[in-house]
Amino acid sequence: MKVHSIDAGLFKLDGGAMFGVVPKTMWSKLNPPDANNLCTWAMRCMLIERDNKLILIDTGMGHKQDDKFRSHFHPHGEGNLISSIQSKDYSIDDVTDVILTHLHFDHCGGAIHREGDRLVPQFKNARYWCHETHWEWALTPNEREKASFLKENIVPIQEHGQLSFLERDSFIHWGIEFDFVHGHTEAMAIPYIDYNGKTIVFAADLMPSSFHIPMPYVMAYDIRPLETLSEREKLYQKVLDKNAFIFFEHDPANELGSLKKNDHGRIVLDQLIKISDL
């Protein structure tokens, strides 16, 4: 089994939205904003090779959106989903499965690309996996999340017959199990990957960065922030019990982190490492 971190680029989001009720005087020391209060965040995906499978988890935002859309989120950096996969000596046609933790544009936009006037799946030989409840949620979005669910990122998957629905044990034969959480959005998937005797938790937007470890640091984007707190507590206990590492999808600098309890009983960051260190 091989696991790779895949750099799908950087983008910007409002610092206040990313840190919720935490005052700017506190969060700005962690991820300093620009003059427009925007902070830089990663779109970090994961590629897993196991037996005859090549599994990609999340896809970043892609490149098919128009200039107006891009001006809101300022995609930048040298990272690119396709070239990053190719740098690991794989072709995009080698990808057998694409797991979408959820269908917000910065997690699934790279799943689809334009061929002339057509929108088609980027990974033509892959099955695309999403929780069925979340799929239906995204197709009929609420007003709070509507701007994050773009039909051009979603509908072509089903139109091309490449959609499958996730269950907890869908990939258990390849060392991946799932939890499903509901604080950030309905039925977001959290993969737990068994790798070299360690557990890696692909935390998606339940724990988007190492900055979000303190309990009050819950994004304003979350539809049920109190449920996020409860889900975080459960995540922390599993991470501690398993001596697991959290994969930070949006952290601008850090791939993996472990946790510990400090002298006051609070959960804090223990160490930061890269996948290549495991």
C-alpha cells in the first residue's frame, strides 16, 4: 500500500468565516489575513494505491469555473491536481475510484472538466463515491449552502453512469473505513485509512487545519456547529485511542498531525509530520 499527499493548489477564504466565533485578534496570529480579510488555505487531496486500486480522496476546486467565480476565491500556487498525480508516476486514467467526502466546490470541483462545450468526469475510468443522503442534500441545497453546491460539479457524474454510494465498509478490503458526520454539512464522509500499522484520519472539514484543534474553532460555514463540537469530541477520542494522525485538507503548510492531552486535560497538537515520514 502506498499513500500520497496530492497538492491541488491554494485558495482564499474569509478568515472570520473560517474561524467562526473566535476573535480576529486570536486567529490572525495563526493564519494572517490579507487586506481583504482573506486567508490562504490548501486544497490537499490523498492518493492511495492498494492491490489493483488507485483511490483518490477529494479533488480540489478544478479549473473550469469562470473568472467571476475565481475572483471570489483567488486560486493560486503551483499545485495542480492532475500534475500532482502525474508526479507520483500515475496517469489520471489509472484512477479507479474517487471518494468525495462531500460536494462543496472546493472538494469536488476537480472531479469534472470541460471538453469543448461538454462537462465530463475528469477520471473516465473511475467510480465516484459519495454518501447517498449527502448526494440528495447537494442536489436540493438549502439557502445557506447553495453557493457551495454547484450542479456542474455533481450532475455529470450521474449522467455518465459513474456514481456509486458510500457505506461505512465500502472500502474495508482496501484498508479504509468511514464515519459520517453532520455538523459541517449533511452526511460528510470521514475516511480512516490503515497505513503501515498507523491510522490516518482524512478529517475533511470536520478538522480543516491544525489551527482548528481548539474546540471553539468551528467554521461559520458549518450548518450545525454544536453537532460539530460533539463530532470533534468523538474524533479526538478515536485519534487518541488509535494513536492516529489527522490529515489536514486545508492547512496551508501541514499535512499530518497527532494529538495529546495537556496537563489541563485539553486536547492539543502533539506533533506535525508528512505522510512520507510514516
